[in-house]
Amino acid sequence: SRRELLILKEKPTITEDGRRIELAANIGTPKDVQEVLKKGAEGIGLYRTEFLYMDRNSLPSEEEQFQAYREVLEKMQTKPVIIRTLDIGGDKELPYLNLPKEMNPFLGYRAIRICLDQPEIFKIQLRALLRASVYGNLKIMYPMISSVEEVRGAKEILDKVKKELDSEGIAYKTTIPVGIMMEIPAAAIIGDLLIKEVDFFSIGTNDLIQYTIAVDRMNEKISSLYNPFHPAILRKIKMIIDHAHEAGKWVGMCGEMAGDLTIIPILLGLGLDEFSMSASSILPARRLLGELSYKEMKEVAEEALTLSTAEEIKNYIYRKTSGRQ
Ligand code: PEP
Ligand code: MG
């Protein structure tokens, strides 16, 4: 009931057998924070900063960005806030950047690719993020990473920006964790190499599914192919989590899958540490996780990964969780 859910608002997320999970929320603007706190999120797992750049005629200034990031960090106090750098392109256009029309925008000039190609744009965002870092618990995340070179490229630019701030006497936290989105199949395959470069992974299943199954995430006509229970998706998620854990690092998920109550049991069993979702899913997810045993779901996940079809996997998980979702 609604009352039961409200009681869970102030509680941590702990499985029936005592595994601690972090439940975070996805946001698009600082205005969303109020709702996130109302729904009992333990952090922000994805702040999509591209909305700061959209519906306007020019790039947002460093000061504008700083104010937005600072507002979110201050409101979240000590709770972790993962701010993702600009993820433009694909379906999100910025007319004032005069980006070329492309045959395959989702495979094109976007996100970290633009940022590495036009560091003057990227640096303004990184400066704003570093300046805001002193107001809360910031983690920085790069989208659409497909190679180690890209992570190193982003790291170089971040270091340059830090040196600039040093020389200007501007304060920032020196211990900001840096992570990457795992949303491109190539990244999932080289997770063991990528994890050496970063502090954490966050799995972006919206794109990971699109790119793995080669199915446009917006195309209604093929939406039945867009299936998070596809064995290839679950295997990839397992690979990503295992690579991070082998290196002693944590893994979150900020794609839509993370808030899906029918999928949460297997994600728990695969060892996912942090789930980031829309605010409205937090309390139902906390209740469900409180009823699940990590040990049992680990066995369920292992068995599910031996099955051949999405349908079999889905039904198996449903049976094993006795339809609690
Ligand atoms: C994702 O791809 O799963 C993701 C969280 O990023 P976006 O939906 O913004 O592409
Ligand atoms: Mg994405």
C-alpha cells in the first residue's frame, strides 16, 4: 500500500539476506531534485546535462552550468550525484552547433566524440563541474565510451582544466571519482581494460540494447525486438559487472532496465551495486529488493543465463520470484 511505501522512504535498501544496494534516481534538470528526495532516493545516478544545452540559441556559459550543478549538489547534500557530461547527437540535436546531417545519427558524431573533437566546448563543462564539486558529493561520468583512448583523452582534458583552475587559484575537490557509461558493445567486451582507467561503470541499457541487437530504440515497428531479456543483453551485463568486481570497483545501471521490477531480481543476482531509475520507481524497487534474497537470486541468474530465449528467461525469473513484482 501507499503507506507501506512511505515508511520505506527513510530506510536504506537492504535485501532479505542483508546485501546493501544503492537506489538512485535519474534527473534532467535541477528542478527534478525535489521529487527525487521526496521519493527517498539515496543519490542521483544520472544527471543528463544535455537539457541545459537544448532549446536555446547558444551554448550555456560556464556560470550557468556551474549554478545548475551547484544547485543539484547542494540539495543532495552528502548523497552521491553522478553528473554525465554532454550526450548530444543521436536523437538530441543542437541547431546552433551546426552539426552535419548524418545517415546514421546514432552511430555518428555525438556525445564524447564531439567533446573530444571540440575540447573548447568540453572544457567549459568540466570547469563548471570542478568548481561545483566543493558543494557536494560529485562523480563525473562520460557517455558513449567505446575505447580506452577516449577515456584517456577525456582524462587529459580534465587534468588540463584542473591545472588551469590551480593557476587561477580556484578551488575544486581533488578526489572526484570518474566513471563511464557502458552502453556500447565494444566497451562491454573490453570492460577489463576500461575499468583500469576509471572508478566505476554505469550500464546504459537503453543504448546497449539498441546497439547490441541492432534495433533502433525509437522505432515502433521493431519494438518487439527490443528485449532486455535477450540472452545477449544479460550476458553482456554479467561481463560488465564481473570485470568491474574483479578490479574491486562498483557498477551501477542508469538505463530503463534498472527500474523494471520484472528485471530487478536478475540484476540483483548478477551483482549490480547501484540502480538508477525514475523517481517514481524508487519505493517499489526498495520494497521488492527487501523481499528478495541475494543468494537465491545469484542462483536464479546463473540458471537464467543457461536458457536460450528471452521468453524462457523472463518466465523463469517470474516463476522464481513467485510473481512478487
Ligand atoms: C542509456 O543509454 O541507457 C542511458 C541511460 O542514456 P540515454 O538514455 O540518455 O541515452
Ligand atoms: Mg545512452
